[in-house]
Amino acid sequence: MRASDAERERIAELLREAVAEGRLEMDEFEQRLETAYTARTHGELEPLVRDLPAPGTAVAPVGSSAPAPLRGSAANWPARIGGTATSKGGFALWGGFNRKGRWTVGRKFTAFALWGGGEIDLREADFEDREVVIRCIAIMGGVHVTAPPELNLDVRGVGIMGGFGEGPNEDGETVPEAPRVTITGLALMGGVGVERKRTKAERRRLKEAEEAERAVRERQGLDGPDKGPGGGGRKELG
């Protein structure tokens, strides 16, 4: 069966996701991407993603109408939910604490900072439950929470002579498969801030993938004012 432009683009998105997760090396990504953009049939597209799982689910058939998966930290959310908590709290008095890297957030996590600071990084974390509550108390101190763009957050703390808030989510969209994290508490003459951003490694891989894809598209003659996704002017190569 003949492949459509939309199906070629969906396969390209799966390949971009794979290189962002570190599943593909850059040279292999370029080879598969070039094959995807020149493929004419489903039979040519299917082998390109047969060994690559979509984030959180099995790879949908090429002909399905399923939307393209989200990138990066959205990967494999179901596998990141469950298990025993490795930390249920953090305490800082005239000092600091941090929770980052690979760790499992407790169902209820309490952070307390008095004349000190705490850092909670959820970008590579696992979660004890799908519903997690992080309670932050900052008194003349601060707690900083960093979350991946796809995480479902509900920030509802109170600031008194201080601040308690969340920045904009400019780098992605939340997904229903991700845990729901409620961040609550009190900032008294201090601050609790919530920021969304990707890890440096993830941003680097995504940037490299975009540069490689741009090079492939230029070689295939797909870039231009009337070319590319949605442009209706894809150049068929014989």
C-alpha cells in the first residue's frame, strides 16, 4: 500500500523521539530518516521503527491515525510509575538538600527549608504512585522544583511576604499518561518556584536530531517555500 506524506512524517517523528531518548545513534538516525522521506510504501516504512517503542505504548501501525508521540521526557511514563519510594522528604536548616537524577518520589513528599534551600528535580525521577503530593514549606529560604514539560502539575501554594508560583510551560504539552503532581505548601518571607525544562542531554540530542533532519531534507529537496510538512509540495524521488 502506498504511503502518504502524513505517514512519512509520523515515522520521522518516531525516529526523532528515539534519538532524543538515546535509542539511535546520530548516523543511524540520518540513514533511517532519509529512507523514511524517500519511502513510497508501508513496507518500506515499517522496518524503520519495528525495533523502536513509542513513548509509553507500542508502536502504532503505519496506517493508523494515532497522533505522533511527544518527545523526550514523555518517554515510557507507565514504566516510571510504581515501585518503592527512595525519598519522602527533604530538610534544610542553614544549608541545603537536593533530590535529582534517578530517584523515586514518594506518594507524599515534604520539603522544608528554613534559612536554607532545597532542589527537587523530577525530570528523570520515577513516581511511587500516579497521584503525588509535594508539600513545600520555605521560611526565609527557598525550594526550587524542576519538572519535565509533559508532567501534569497543579501548583496551589501560598506566599506570604514571599512567592509561590509556576513558570510557563513553553517547551511542550502535558500528557494524560504522565503522573499528576500537586505542589502545595507555604512560602513565608521566602520562595517556592516551579520550572519546566528538559535536561541538557535531552536538549542536546533534540538539537542534533533537528540539524540532522534539516540536512537530510535539504539533500532530498524537501525544504523550500512550498515544501515540507503541510506544504503540499513534497518532491517524489524515483
